[in-house]
Amino acid sequence: MKSIFKSMVLLFSLLLISCGGKEEKKEGFSVDRSKAPEPTSEAAAESNEVPASQRITLDEKGVGQIKEITLDPQIDTEMAAAGEAIFKSNCMACHKLDKRFIGPSPKGILERRSPEWIMNMILDPKLMTEQDRCAKDLLIEFNGAAMANQNLTVEETRSILEYFRTL
């Protein structure tokens, strides 16, 4: 009886020792469950910033082919209607008009971003998220859900921008 008890204690001890590490490995990746380091003062300051989706960056034009756009004070309703159709067929899977979804809501976007920035983001989201600070921050804020390049023309993108002016 004592030998069975000793065997059980030994087996149980080995089991505990083998499971005691803080690192798990599963199919090609590992998970480190140690406590995250304390943020530096710069990182702490950034964590108190306004989220990228609410940040106002009207002076920034982004990175890409659109350098300057002059918007007519009057909204072109035909262009806006075309932009609405393009937005509904290409963008509604990730963007909802009245709420945050996979991507930010375009409602009020012209109050936060320049027309050039918006068009550059639509035309080449990969370049923007690689080189533009606000686009990088948006990617982080929306959990790494990168905007898909819809391969739209400048004219189609301009129509979407006109539609955004109606929101």
C-alpha cells in the first residue's frame, strides 16, 4: 500500500513539474504569459491621446498621388449619387454610416481629415498604413483590420468623397 502511495505521489509530482512553465507552445507559435513591462513615459502619454478615429488632422494630406484638391462649395449631387453606389457596393462590408464597425464610420470624416488624406487612403491604403502616422494609428485602433484596396480610379474615389460631403 505504501509503495502505491509513493508511486502516486511521484507521478503527481512529475505531472506538476512538467506543467509548471509559463510558456505554452502550440503549432508553430508560443504564448508568453509573463507580466507585460510597465509602459515608458512616452508610451503612457500616447495612451492618453485621443483615438485615431476621433483625432482631427485636417492639415495632413497623407501619402499618395493626391496632393491638392479644391472642393466646390456646392455639392455635385450626381457625383455624390455615384459615390454612394460605389460606397454601398465596395465599402459597406466594413464601414457602417452611423457606427463603428470593422472600420471607422465615414460620417463626419471631412471634419477630421483633409479631402486629400481621404482620397489617398481610399486609393492606396497599404501605402498609407505604412507611411502615414494617423493611418498607422487607425490600423492599431481597429485591431489590425487593414483596409482592402478596392482598386478604384481617382474619379470613383472623388465620387465617394463627394458622397461623404452629404453625410
